[in-house]
Amino acid sequence: MNWLVKDKNFYKTLIALAIPISLQNLVTFLVNFADGVMVGSLGEIDISAVHMSRQMASVIQFFMNGIGTTVLVLGAQYFGKKNYDAIKKIIFNGFRVTLIVGALYSLLNFVFARQILSVLTNGNTAVVEAGIPYQQITAISFFFFCISQHFVYSLRAVQNTKLGMRLAFITLVVNCGLNYLLIFGSFGFPRLGIVGAAIATLIARVIECVVTVVYVFGYEKELKLKLADLRLKSALLAKDMLRHGIPIMIGEVVWSINTLYQSFIIGRYNEEIMSAFSITVMMGNLVLVWAIGLASAVGIITGKTVGEGKYELMKQYAKTVQVLFVIVGILSGLLIFCIKGPFISLYNVTDVTKANANILMNVLAFVMAGTCYQMVGLAGLVKSGGDTAFVAINDSIHVFLIIIPSAFICYKLGAPIWLVFLCLRCDQLLKCIVAVVKINRFKWMKKLTREGEK
């Protein structure tokens, strides 16, 4: 079997799906980056406060990834069979869960903002007090964010990847514009600092949600969803969503724990280390923009191809994808080395913070090739191909038996920050070994659809 697929349609479809998702990720990055740079001009304490508060936004993103990926994996397979009725039922089964999760999570973060930040920052009073109003205001936005993200994932199941891109552009214009007005008090607006950044985020999320609902129920052409479809239910499909979705959700919960644990460890250091970590994470998000877009496109193609029962074709796709993402990973690591200096200089931080960020970015560049390969291999192929339980188990083993113990031991022994950071990211290399073996045995292709489901 050749390692590269010769069918040009595969590459055209991959690029056509990846470009809107990559642009969405890029614009989302630019929104967060603009926030970071604008807030960064206020000093290390405000950078640290916003970064720690955003960890709770990362957690709800993981939950939405879980719900959305469940809808996407099942929906894409039914799309391969052209069963639109089943797709609609899957979407609205998931939507009811989304509404409950979004409402409860917003309430939790609003009420317990102080307690959450105190745990993440080891009781750093200055960071906690600066972060509380930001945390409470952005907590309200989580509910609206969940609704938008649910439909973004849902439409990806039928290869509509443009909604997320359009929403991201709207958020960029609204959020950055309001940031400029409210953070610095421009054009007669009050100077609110990071509170202004939080208000800008909330307004942008509300507008994003309204646009999503209007588009999905008024203009989307593939599924032609109507408000009356909110009543659609299917006990059998709900059972399938639980059976295949619970492993996906477990995997996302594990990663949310991992994210919070990283903040827990880094929050034990001073503001300069926390700021350096925040800047490094932002760099990682920038470089992964195109890789995540391509990996998401691979997941959509995988679900549809497996749903159609074209297993031999899927094997050819899997071989090609592995080669492509080794190249993507190497190029991404080199890119970090090339732009880390100019990137760090954009932040108004101390020389100590810049030096720490430079060291952490060296580690980030080193693990980037592994990140790209295992990400597409385990998420874009294995999980999207139907073997959702394997990915959850693999993630759990790496997080609880390797990442958390090794990082904690290094921190307690007073190891340099770069070594602690390497422990927090070591799974990105170790998972490559697992991914190579798992992918090339090709036992992950599983048909999840029901025959005759209407």
C-alpha cells in the first residue's frame, strides 16, 4: 500500500474543510491574543489574573468538545448514509444536555469565583482580587458560548465548517473593538481595565449566540432545521450517544483536570513565571491553528468514510494522514523557534518574564512534532473512526500516571521551571508510540450507525 493517496479529491476535500476551521481557530486566537496584549500592558498581575480565570473557560470548552464530538462522530457516520432524520435527533438530544451543562457551569463560576481562583493561585491575594470581577462577568458568557459551539460542531457533521469561521470573525470585531474602548477608556468610555475585557467578551458571546440561532434555524440549507425540531427525540439514539459519548466525555474531563492541574502547579510560582506560562500557552495556540484545522477536517472525513463502510479507502487515508502530520509537526516546531523572540517582545513584561517565556517556548517547540502527530492520530482517526473508549483510557493513563506525578515530584524537588513544563507536556511525545501501533493495526474503524434508524 502506498503511503500517499493519489486521489486529488481527498486533498481538495481536506483543504476545503480545514481552511474554515483553521480560520476560525486563527480568529479565535487573535481575539484571545488581543485580550492578552491589551491586558498585558496593565502588568504581570492582570496577565496572571486573566490567565487563571480563563482556565475555567478552558474547562467548559473541554465539556463542549465532549458533547460536540459525540454529535459529530455519530452525525458524520449517519451523514455517510444520508440519514438526515437521525442526524437531527442526535443534534437535539445533545442540545438539551448542552443547555443544562451551560446553565449550571455559568452559575457555578459566578457564585464561587473567589474560591476557584484561590485554589488555582495558591491564595495569591493580588491575583485573586484582580480576577474575581473578570471571572464573574465571563461566567455569564459560558451559557451563550455553549449554544453557539453546539451548533458549530453539529453542522460539521454534514461538512458545513463555515459557521464557526463566520462567528469567529464577528467575535473578533466586537470583542477587540469593545476591548479598546473599555480597557483603556477610549473615546469617552470608562477605563475599566480587565473588567472591560470581561464585558467585551460577554457582549461578543451574546451576539455570537444570536447570530448562530438565526443562521441555524433560518438559513442553513443542508439539514433545514426548524424550531419545531427541538421536540425531536430518539431513545435508541440517546442510548447510542451515551454509550459512545461517555468515553468521549471522560476523555474531556480528564483533559480539563489536566488543564486545571497545570494552572494549579504554575499558580504556585510568582507572577513572572505565571505570565511566562501564559505567553507560552498563547504561542502554542497560535502555532496549532493550522494543525487543529487539518485534524478536525480529518475527523470529519474519517466519520463519513467509515459510515459509508469504505474501510480499505480509510486505511489509505490513515497512511497519508500520518505522513502529512509528521511534516506539519516538524514545521510547527521550527516556526516556534523562528518567531518566539518577536512574539515575546509584544508583551509589556519584565526581562525575567521574557527569559522564562523563551525557555518554556524551547520546550514547546521540542514537543510540537509529537503533539501534531498524536493529535490527528488519536482524535482525527481513532476517535472519529469509532473507537472512543481507547482514546479516553489512553488519556487517563498518561494524565494520572505520568503527567501529574512527574510534574508534582519535580516541583517539590525544586526542579527548574522548564523541567516542570516538560513533565506537563511529556505525554505529547509518549502518545506517539501508542498512536503508531494503534493506527496501523486498523482495528479502530467501527460502524456506530443503526440500520433502518429513521
